[in-house]
Amino acid sequence: MINKVVSGAAEAVADIKDGAILMLGGFGLCGIPENCISALVEKGVKELTCISNNAGVDTFGIGLMLQQRQIKKMISSYVGENKEFERQLLSGELEVELIPQGTLAERVRAGGAGIPAFFTPAGVGTEVAEGKEVREFNGKKYLLESWLRADFSIVKAWKGDTSGNLVFRGTARNFNPMMAAAGSICIAEVEELVLAGELDPNEIHVPGIYVQRIFEGKNYEKRIEQRIVSIPTSEKEALTPSLQGGSPVRREGVGLDKFGIAKRIAKELRDGYYVNLGIGIPTLVANYIPEGINVVLQSENGLLGIGPFPTEENVDADLINAGKQTVTMQAGSSLFSSAESFAMIRGEHVDLTILGAMEVAENGDIANWKIPGKMVKGMGGAMDLVASAKNIIVAMQHVNKAGESKLLKRCTLPLTGIGCVKKIVTELGVFEVVPEGGFKLLEIAPGITVEYIQSVTEGKLIVEGEVPVIEV
């Protein structure tokens, strides 16, 4: 077999020149090629175009390259909490192309598979669609998207052999397999490098044909972005109710708190559902799944069957959810790439999506990814989810910090999706978006009046008869 081993990161990236197009694997800080990033920082190569789901954080991962002004353009789906990334984007110092996460994964996969273009529903009706061909299939509109390829793809695996075969661990697989195939030259760094023949062919995730250079990385930090742990029952009993996770689910005079919103949404779950939970309040829904209900939680970074948060001794940097939080896996879970994850979503195999929003319009439009000139977090997987999920429930605050309604006649912020939201749960009540347009009040939060809800709802509010109080 062909031997593809190089001495280390410095040799692997030695011929990367200024102006190169790079793909870098990873999701948040999970599965990133730490050694190669460090070598690129040391090398000082400039004017790079980097294709990656996000850019790490300010002090780690691709964020280090942004600090050194080595990157001319980022092609990503999510800015996240990287303040320097967001600052450079808003100031115009950095060229940024933001792409729905599923579209990004599929464009990379297409690049490696030799497919120059494809149609996807994600982004129809939003600014992502500007200048692109829209075509209708079976009564639904789709955007034409082109492949992505790179001069170099830089990936990180758990194990590899001298022939370039790769095996990933946990959710560190994410974008790495597709990127391995989409670079003219693929550089793979691995935690453990073995001789050809030592890996079980049945367990290989990336065949060596896609990899040109491989080396065993050194001193992996594997930093965790959101280290979340569960509290053992024996310790929990000594805490106050709010710290036990048994927080009051309502706030005096203003209805439900975030836990109450999550608890009410959990009542929408049905036995056998596959459910995708967005970041923020939606992640809390997992704490309130009703007894006797079996649901499987899907995470867009490559995990089906999310379990509880780990105990401190079981924290694993290779197991995170879409919010970059440490998690465990349920019995019967499965792991896969980001492209496979969005195939599940795009193929309408997910029964319910729960996500947050900045605004929802009375026709079901949703906006949740940026405030022009002020804040850009990126759409992440939201555009893919709202374009394809069978049922979409929004968890959100009813008003913004200025006390202005977030349930509007029309969204004022850039759209994430059009006519897709079915139900909304806020601190004030439960609302259904009706086909003819408007928010039908289904339930009201304890201590809240219909008159108050009317006063803080810009969109058309529909009230029929006596409205029941939410039971929390």
C-alpha cells in the first residue's frame, strides 16, 4: 500500500502559499486540526480563503488565524460567539459568505463527489436566494447551489493508518469526511497513527484514496466550548430548587420563565418522534419529556440519540450537541457526518423542530440569524430546518428588551424561512399561526390577561372564547 506519512504539521503545510483556498474540518472546537492550525499561524501564510462551519473561538482554532489577519475570506454557516470574527465581518475587514449549514455540508460533499450543482429548499425566500436560480419540483421551490472545492483540505481524525484511511470518534466526524474528499490535497492529522492493515476495513469512515498526507498530531488540547455537566442526585438534594433544575417555571407578573416555556413545549412531543432541538431555550425541552414518551433527539453535527449531560468524570470533548455543549448518548444512538445529518433533515425524516427566534410574522415567516449592522450570528442549520421540518415550534420571548412586540405583521429582520412556523410558545402564552394569517391564542400563562397580550402583540391576535391557562 502507498505510504502517505509526513513528519508532522510543519511539513504537511509547507507548500501552502499566500492566497490558497483551505477547507478546515470541525464543528465549534470539536474535531478541529489543532496541529495544522498552529503550523499555519507559525508559517504566517496570508490572504487565505477558509471554508469551515465556523471559526473556532477568539483564542483557539481558526480564531487564532483571524487574530493574525491571515484570512481574507471566510465561507461558513455560523459566527457564533467568536467576537473577533463578528467584529471583522461588521467592520468590513473580512469578506464573509454565510451559507446554511446543510447547504455548506452538501456543497462540500458535492465538490468531493464531482457534482457541480444541486437544488435544495434551504434559503428560499431569504437573502441567501438573491441572484440564484429558483426552480419548482413537486410544488415546492428549490435553490440551485454550486459545489465547493479547495486547494487543500485539512482534517482531523481519531485514528489513521499509513495508507491514509481514517476513523473518527463521536461527533468529531462532523464536516471532516466530506472535506477530505473536496480538497486537491488532503492533509489528515490523527491522534493515533498505525500501520496499514491494523484498522478494521469495516470501520473505516474515510478511505485512503482521499488523503494525500497524514501524520500523528502532538499535544492535543481538545478544548471544550460549553462544558455542561449533570449534578449527581446526592449533591442535588443539598441545592436550592432553582439549582436542582426544579426552578419555578413562572415569574411573578410576567408569565413563564425559560424553564416554563420549555416545559410547555415538551407537551407537544409524541411517542416515537424524532426531534431536533435548537440552541438556547429549546435545549431545555429535553429536561421535561413526559413520562411514557419515547423520543429521539437529533443533533445536526452528527448524533442521533442525544442523552443527558454527562457527569464530571464522563465529560468527553468528542461528544457535543449543536450548541457545543457536552452530552452523552442514549442506548441505540448512531453517529454520522454533517452531510448525513442534513440529509435526514432535508429528506423530512425529522418529525419536529424546536428553535428560537428574534421575530415571527403572522404568516409564519421567521427571522433569527442577524440584525444588520449590529449583530451577525449566522444561520447555522436553521434555514435547512425550517425549510424541511414537518412541524416547527418556536420558543421565544414575546417582546424585545425595549418592550416591543416580536410577534409581528411582517418580519423586519432578514428572514430565515417563509411561512413555516406552526406554533409559538412565549412567556405569555401558546399561539398557533393560522393559515389565513394571524396568531390564535390557544393558552395563556398564569397571571397574564388577554388584554395585556393584545397590547404587546403587533400582529393579528385571534381570541376565540375562554382561553385556558397553561398548566405548569
